[in-house]
Amino acid sequence: MRLAAHFASVALIAATGLLAACSSPDSAPEQAITSPILTSDEAQDDFTFAQPEIARVTHLALDLNLDFAGKSVAGTATLDIQAAEGAEEIILDSDGLQIASIADAEGNALDFTLGNRVEGKGEPLTIAIGVEQGNPRQITITYSAAPEAEALQWLEPEQTAGGEHPFLLSQGQAILNRTWIPTQDSPGIRQSWEARITAPNPLSVVMSGILGGEPQSADPAEDGSSRRTFSFKMDKPVAPYLIAIAAGNISFRELGARSGVWAEPEMLDAAANELSDTEAMIDAAEALYGEYRWGRYDMIVLPPSFPYGGMENPVMTFLTPTFIAGDRSNTGLIAHELAHSWSGNLVTYASWRDGWLNEGVTSYLESRISEVVFGEKRAGQERALGFTAVEEAIAEYGEDALITRLRTPDDLNPLEYDSTIVYDKGATFLHTLEHHIGREKFDAWLRSWFDNHAFQPATSEMFLADLRENLIGDDAELEASLQLDEWVYGTGLPDNVARADADAFPEVDASMAAYADNGALDGEAWGAWSTAERMRFMRSLPSELSADQLAVLDDTLDLSQSTNNEILFLWLQAGLSNKYDPIVPQAQTFLKTVGRNKFVEPLFEAMMETPDWGVPIAKALYAQTRPGYHSYTRGQVDVLVDLEK
Ligand code: BES
Ligand code: ZN
């Protein structure tokens, strides 16, 4: 208790320093700022071994070598630590790290123990840091990550567009970075960081930090191979799940003054073309929520095995290539990842139980950015798709189901969430706030929320308290109209919900009514529809369709020829759930290259639902495709498809 109290005052001083640094941008070079640790019950993270009130990491310096042949990342991590008075040890998170040695700043060896593995959490790495030494203190860990480190995916050349060079990518969120970085892997323990990474020529390295000048070349080795060293710096404290790396045969193309895209040369034109709205999105987001504080906004378009659509790694959003449709119709994804530069990266949840605070708020921001950049119609339709999904999910789970809560209750695992609830119910909550409060007033408050908590962790409780203190005040009528606690802690949809426009798709819904009535299909109308409209149509199809009906759908709407992966996915899903033989080869081809879990998991699930037809297809296919998937996708599909039986 005493330790915690002492530490709280250290944190307070640090936070004051932060405010000073922000209010005078013209003053001397910005000092690395230390982000406070939250000590409330709601901020506790059950998925870390760290005890940050006793000793915490403030800065991390990596010096690592990438070995593609050995699938190994090895080198040193130097940690700056702030410890409470009397603290004797610091506890870090590890998951499979091989620790060679740990030393203090003078090079003296420090004792450490790697504790027993706890399923789903890894091992605590406890290091004796010596009571007498003052703050800050520094330790250096010499280590390597295991070849099977779950954050990392080592791709064979065949998995890339160029087909000639290997590729490395990482995915840290939620708790995977402890498989390759020895630090306190908890979102509430923000750290600034820097890195020196060496990679074999001709591969280039990118990270979620600012690249420091030209890479340094070393003299060629005896076998003629040579390596380059890339340096990166993130001078702002970030949640450690946001540290990310990718390396491959990649090139850069500028998009605007502060934005650009990395991709394999084969992909670069298509990527840059698809991303041409990026600067407009940054401008829109800044106008709504204040200055973009990260300097650059670059992106990398990865090979298709990347397990997510996008990941908001600061200054370097990671993207699946499957969002590229040729017509920029899936770029809500960019609005989303960019929005995390405020909701999530600037103001982070302290605990995974507040997932909505990151993803729900971000989905709302995405909608607001889309409205500015793409117009009200597209934004309204995308919102309606999300809202319909929430209604369907709640109907399926039941209104009282705990999983429909925004703040995850104690007895559920917050890493096993339903994304429709976290993202779309979360966004619906903010649309509801906007509706009852008024756009102007709500926007001003949300902007101040980001400003006041910049580079700090937050909780649901803080969000509600700030709203009450700075916006609602003693307006009892407004307070009653918002039903805040009902939204954050209750299940289902509160009755003050601001519903999305039920009539966002008049033409599509009329077409679907005609199809349901007499099988009428209008290929010409379909041809003129937007991606959102086509998705609405596909999602409204009857779940049972005969082979004849599927053949007519494909003939009339050219579904198997779709160049939009969102549409193609819905088509494959419809076919596989209805045992449609002609679709199997295309589904196999798709699943052999695409590792994006949002597509992969439901397609295997569809096959596994028909024991007589789909199960053998799924098993044979998964045995082939599993090695090419990232650990996250493997984990999701492993529970569906049991290859042992
Ligand atoms: N941060 C998420 C991805 C994520 C969530 C990774 C949880 C690990 C754990 C990212 O911002 C995201 O939401 N991506 C979506 C984009 C979509 C909602 C536009 C995706 O990948 O599909
Ligand atoms: Zn997100």
C-alpha cells in the first residue's frame, strides 16, 4: 500500500510534465514523457505479471538481428525502470523467450528467474534490481525469441507477391508481443521505445516508430551476403502491444506531405491508388478531434496471410492486401486504423475489459471520418450495416447475455469478445450520445477527452466521470436521457438507442423482397450498386439456397468473379453453407492465400457445419493451409477443425 502511494506521486509529477510539454510546442526538444499508471480496481490487467506500482518500464531500447533462415530474432533489450522506494525486483512478461543474461547499467550480472508458464499468459520474468540504486535505473537483457514466437510470422517467398524473398511480420495485440520482446506487456504501462534492427540485403525493415535516416550497411560477409541496420524511434509513450515490425522486399511511395505506403513493388501501384484518400482522411480527423500528434502516417500493405484487416501500429498502419478492390470501396478500414491515432493510441484502455473504449470509439470516429470524406450516404449505409449486425447479434445471444455488455464483466474472458458488440454496439453508444447531446457539444467534449488524456491510459469509469463532470454537469434531465450506466454495464440495447436509418437501403431491400417473393434478380441494378449495398443484399439472402438458386445468383450477379473480397467472401460463405460443389475449388484457392481471420474462420465454420459434405473438405484443406496462417488465425480455426481426429 505504501509503495503504491509513493508511486502515485511519482506518476503525478510525470503527468504534470506531460501537460507542460504539450502546451508549449515551440520550447526545447520534447523530453520523453512518462505516462502515469492507473491504480483503480477497474484498471487492473489480469493478463500481465507486471506489478507496475512497484517497478515499471518507462523506455525500451531494442537491438536485434533478424535471422530468416533460423526464424529467429535475437539481441538485447535495454529497459529504463522507475521503481518505488524499497523495490527489490521488477516483473516482466515473457512467453517462450530464451534469456541468456541480464545486467545492470555497469554491466554487473543481475539474478533473474523465469517462472512457470500460465496458460494464456506466459511466464513471469522476475529480475533482482537492487534496493539501493536510485531512479531511473537501467537493465539490459540478452535474449532470443523462439522460432514459434506467436507474434511473429515468417513467410516463405511463395507467400509473397514477388515470390523470391522471405517476409517477416508481427502482430502484437492483444498479448503476443511478450513472445519477442521482454517488457511489461500491458496496455496501461506505456513506454517510449527505440530500436536498431539488422536484416539481410535486400530486405527493408519498417516499424511502428519513425525511421532514423538511411539504413547503415555493414561489410559483406565471407559468403558475399550483407546486412543493413535500420533505426527507429518512438519518443511518445505507447502501449507495448503497439510495437510492430515487418521486413521484406518492400518499397515506399509517397501519398502526401505526411503519408505514404510501403508494399512489395508488385503491389505498390495498386496500393497507392487504393490509398489516395489518406490525406483527406487525416485532415478530416484533425478537424474533428484535434492535431494528429504522431508526425507521419505511413502504411504497409502486407502479404495476404496477415491475420487482420488492419492494425493501428503508430506511424505505420499494417494492412491486409485483401482490402484492395480497385475502387476504394473498402477504405473505411483506413479511416478506422487512422482513427485509432486518437482512440486507442493516444488514449488507451488500461485493461482489456474496456475493449469498447478502443474499438467502439474508433468505429464511431471511423463513421465520422467517412461522412466527411465519402459523404453522408456511404457513411449512413456503413453505419446501418453495423447496426443491423448488432441487432442480429443481440437477438441471437439474448438481451440478457453477459457477452452483450460493453465493459466485460469479471467472469468473462475479455480476449474472447464478440466484435459486433465491442465495435458496433460501442459505436452505437457514441452515436446515441451524439444524438441526445447534440453534435457540436458532443464533438467538443470528445476532443477534450482526447486532449486531457493524451498518451495516458483510461477506463470506462474515467470516460463516464469525465462526461459527467465536463459535459452533463447538473443537468439531471440530460443525465437521465443518456442512460450511461445502462450502456456501459448493461446487456442488450438500452431503449434510448439512436437507431441507424432503417431505410438506408430502399432499393436493395425492395430487390431482396422481390427475390424472396419470386426469385427475381436484377443484374443491372446490382451492377450499379455500391459495395455497402451489395453487402446488404448478400447478408439478407435466405440462409438456405439450392444449387440451382446459387447457380442463378452467380450467373446473374457474377459473384464468383467479384474483385471485392468482402463480396467474394459472402458468396463463398453462402456456397459453402449450402454444400455447393462448384464453389469448392475457388474456396480452396482463396483459403490457400488469404489468412485474414475475419474471412478464414467463418469459411471453415461453414464447412464444419455439414458433416457429410464440408467436414472432409475442411480437414483436407486445413491440413494444407494451416502452416501458412498466423498463430492468431490458427488458434481460431484449431478449435473448429480438429486435425487429429
Ligand atoms: N486493433 C484492431 C485489430 C485487433 C483487435 C487486433 C483485437 C488484435 C486484437 C484493428 O483496429 C481493427 O479493428 N481491425 C479491423 C478493421 C475493421 C473494423 C475496419 C479488422 O482487422 O477487420
Ligand atoms: Zn480497431
